[in-house]
Amino acid sequence: MASFSALLLMLPVVLACSPQKADYVVVSCFPNTIIANVPECPYGWELEQLSLGGVCYTGIHSPGYYRFIIPDLTPKNHSYCGTQSEYMPGKDPKYIFYNSIVSNDTSLTVRNQPVNYTFSCMYRAAYLVNNAVFSQRVATVYVNNGSLGTFRSQLSMNVFTNSKFLYAKDAPYTIDTSEIGSEVFIGIEAKGLSNRFKVVINNCWATPTPYPTDRKRWSLIINSCPADNTVTVFDNAKDSHSTFKFNSFRFQRLEKVSTVWLHCEVQICDGERLVCEPSPCSSRSLREVDLSGGILTAEFQIKASQGSSNKGQVPGKCISTLSLLYYSQLLKGFENIKRLHLVH
């Protein structure tokens, strides 16, 4: 019996996951969502042993990472899973949101080094009576890569003049009524990160309201593939910028709706750790899947140019000219800023 026990002691311990060094963290501060990615199995901790704010065991296992999401930063839900917020008044008021990803083992003994990722996102923002409004087309991505240092990137969505994507257009961007159906060129770019990080467009769609979850929607890109032949994806997940075009349009039977919102779900992918480029569209279904990235939004406002008329309406009446402008509150130069502190 003694020899059998000794044999058991000599057998290698089978770990549920392969421990990873835990000094690599990517936190994305999207307009109304914070996404934190940590290496899978940090110091041997399983996903179900890590919690957001010490409260919510809501992590998602994505390839190479454990992902934790704070889905709502509005005041009514600012305490989601222990999230804390601080309002900093002044000429340039800001909001700071704090939370942490911590390990928790209820067993009698703890054999893994505890981890505590404390992170924060700071937003320059205008504050309305019932809502905090952040820049909808800009996000900040922050990478802490241990001894290699920390990196901050601005992720933004812009409209460009043509398919060369050299010059971004200023808001407002106006198209005459007769030009509905013309091409609109969209570029999403991350500035400030090394070439190993790729911008990935997962999904893009349009709604007649500013809410990405509106059931009235028209899909443009599904699962990184064009939804129809009016959409062309030029580059995606190859480097720090991704580009596509679509034909401008308006929603039918919604004559009183003068705005169209474009929403794109995007993410930053580490090309040295993962395969970022999607497989060819011919081998994949256009079935819509759950969102895993953050959402950037641009606003298209429908107006009529002077001198145009339709169905006997007075020339200049708001009819169906398409123009791009961002939220009026956002034209004050909002820019997401982010700060991350890693403690373990």
C-alpha cells in the first residue's frame, strides 16, 4: 500500500488549464461599454474562479482570453457588477469608471497566485439631465504588456472621400436627394498600437433610431462578410485599419424619420497570439451571432437641399437627403481616454 501511495505522489498533476503569465491585459473603453480581456488561465485560474468586481462570474471564454464586459455606463446602471463611477466637474468635466477582475477560490487551500486586475476608463463627456453621452464613434484601447510597457490607441470610425481612404470628411457630410444610392466609404482605424494588433469588423448594421438593439435594422456586414452586393469589404483584420463601402439609403415607410444610425461592432485582435483574419465568406454562413466586440456609431441625418422638392412639398423641406454628422454634444471634441492599473 505504501509503495502504491508513493507511486501516486510521483504521477504528474493534470491541470484543468495551462497556466499563463498574467501580466498581459487589453481593456477597450467603448462609448457605452467597457471590455476587459485577460489571458486565459492566468496563473492557473479557471474562468469560473474569476469575477468582475468580486460579484459577477460573467466571464466569457474567447480564443486565448477570458473576456469581461461592463455593458452599460449610463447613470441608471453605473454600478453594474460592482462598477464604481466618479464625476469630476470643471470646465472639462469627466467621468471615471472603476472595476476589477479578481480571483476567488472557496476551497480550503489556495495553490495559485491570486490575481487582481484593477482597471479604469476615463471619458470626457457632456452630461445631460438623465443620461451621460459619450463620443459614439471613438473608443480607446489600452494594452498593458508587462515588461514591454503600456500602449494606448484611439479607435475611430470615419467617412472618407473615396476608396483610397486618404482623406476623412468633416461633418456634416451631405448628399443631394438625387444622390441617394451613391457610395459611402467607411474606415475604422486604431492609432498608437504596434502592427501586431489588427482591427476586426465583426458586424455593421443601420437603424432608424440611435439604439443598436432596435429591431428595425438593416444589416450591412454579418460575421465579417457583406450582407448583400451593395456592400464591399476592402480590408478587414489585416492591420490597424479596416475599410468598407455601402450604398447610401433611407428606410422605407418611415417618412417622419430623418436620421439613420450606422453601428459597427469591432474589436482589436493580437496577431501574435491569435489568427485574426476571418475565413473566406464563401465558407461561412451569414447567420447573425451574439456580439462580442464593442460598438461604434455614426449618425446619418436625412435632409433636403435648397431647391429640391418632392410630392408637392415646399422646396427645402426635410425629405430624403442623406448627411453624416455626429451627435451635437460630441462635436465639442470628445475623446475617450483610458487608464489601466494592473495589480497581481
